[in-house]
Amino acid sequence: DDDDDDDDDDDDIDGDEEDDKKEKETWWHPIWSQGHCVTNHDTPPPAYMKNDPESQMDKTFKACCERFQPSELDECLELSSANAPPTRPPIVNSREIGGAKFDAYYYPEYTKEKCNLNGNNAPNSMQRDPMTYFFASAGECCREHFPLEVKDCVRASPKHVDNNNG
């Protein structure tokens, strides 16, 4: 497949450019043995999924869990959210604002190996550094602060009540 120019590529004569584009896209697929979904960037999917992502994988972890883990949906969503791109609270100086609202965020409780909901109850040192300690889900918090015990941490952490059904 030499294209007679001086570079080492074949100038995409065989149409691989479309395949490269698909590989860069984020697709969610199940990890059956662990009961949750991950992205193709975190864990390579099996060949049959990789070869047909549109029908074998999903664009969101929520869709992946709903399709592949419906009987364990809540746990799948919580564990899968730990693999989602971070959704951290903005950095704020709570002294300037007069008390930031961290009630929707999880923070680690190291002595109990779990993450608690309502960052307003977190120690002041954690409130001063929300990018390090506050997370939108228990899964994200557990993955960051208890990487060897993620499943146990998620199970021990309170569930987030989502009023938006987002």
C-alpha cells in the first residue's frame, strides 16, 4: 500500500480514517463480571462490540446500564458514574460568597471508608478545596478516595436523590 510519496502512511487508501474517528468517540459497554459499564477508552470492548458500536454499545452510561444491567440498574448507574468524565463543583472561596452550597456533593469519610452526601457538613479543610474533595456522585468520590474498595464504598454511601430525572 505505498502511495509513492515520502511519508510512511498510505494516505488512507483503504478508508481507515473513518475507523480512527470511531475509535476516538466515547462508547459505553458492560463489564459483565462487575455489573457496570465503562468507556472504550478505559477498557477495550470485545471485538464484536468494537466492530459495531452503534448497535452493541451506548453513548451514555445510563443507556448502557438500562440495556445491559436492568435488574441491577441503581448499582450499575452508581458504579458506572465513577467512570464518567468528572463533574466537579466550581472552585469558590466560601468566605467571599458567604457560605457555598455544597449540599448536592459527596465528600470522603476516611474513617468509615465511604462518601457522604451534603458537602456542607464536610470539614472546613475539605470545603476550602472542593475540587479535591467534592464529587457529584458517590461513585466518583469512592473511585478517587477509595480506589481499592470502590464497590464497598458505593454500597456504604447514601444514595443521591435526583429530582431532575436527568
